[in-house]
Amino acid sequence: MLEKIIELDKKAFVFLNGLGSNSFDGFWLLITNQFTWIPLYLLVFYLIQKKIGWKNFGYYLLFTAFLILICDQTANLFKNHFQRLRPCNDEELKSIIRIVKTSPAYSFFSGHSVNSMATTVFAFSILRKHYRYSFFLFLFPLIFAFSRIYLGLHFPGDVLTGYFFGVLYGGIISFAFRKYILDK
């Protein structure tokens, strides 16, 4: 059963990774860089601060830092335990995929995916009551995590597992923030 899932994951990766072309490589390298997204982060911070005030915004930043810490440590724990090779390091795939970027770290699961989804869920939980189109925030983790597949760094299963933990942790932190900070 697990072998079948891994095989499907590899086939999905080969298909998605194969959609790329050299002319778009620079764009996806830019997308995968966390610093590219600073204007979006600043906009979200501004919108949140405007709605919850400076004191609660300070707590929001602390909760976000804690959330990212939990996400990073969980991803690292899984990577070190499962030790799944990244697609760019998988001898079976190397000759048939597009490798735009490499990394010696393990693949399962994606830290980019878990962090981007968790922080988006947290921000969305605050902004959804105030802004009608706040659901567009979810484009961020979708685009950001797809860049990892495009570049040859993660399998779709790595991304989906990251999303799962991101929704879980983002939901827990959102609940705690609402209960202990906003509703206090």
C-alpha cells in the first residue's frame, strides 16, 4: 500500500515538474524565496494591526513566531525520521526530471508548505470577519509550495502533508489566540 502511494507521488511529481520550462525558471526561483513575499507579509500585518490594535498585534506576532517554530520543528522531526530523498537527489528520477535547484536536506515533509499554510490559516482566521476577499490569502501557500515541486525539491505528497499540518497547527493557534487574546 505504502509503495503504491509513493509510486503515485513520484508519477504526480514527474508530471507537475515536467510542466516547467527554462524560460520560467527564474520566476519560480523568485517565488520560492521567502523574501520575495515581504510586501504581502507587510500588507497582512498592516490589515491585522488595523483591526486588532497594537497590543493584540504584538501578541499576534508572538503567536506567529511560536507557530513557525512548531511547524519548523515538526517538519525537521519528520525529515530526520523518514529520511526521504528529495526528488533532485533521487537516483531513480534524476535523469527524467527538471532540476532547477538542489538541496542536501531530506524531503518529507515540506517546511515551506507547513509554514505558509499555518500562517495563512492564522491570518485568515482574523481577517475573514473584516475583509470579504481574505480567502485570496490562500493563493500564497498554493503558489509558494508549488514552486518547490517545480524546482525539483519536493514531491506533491510532501506539500500535501505540509498543508495538513499547517491547517492543523494554524487552526490550533487561531483557536488559542481567539480564546486567550481576542475574546479576553
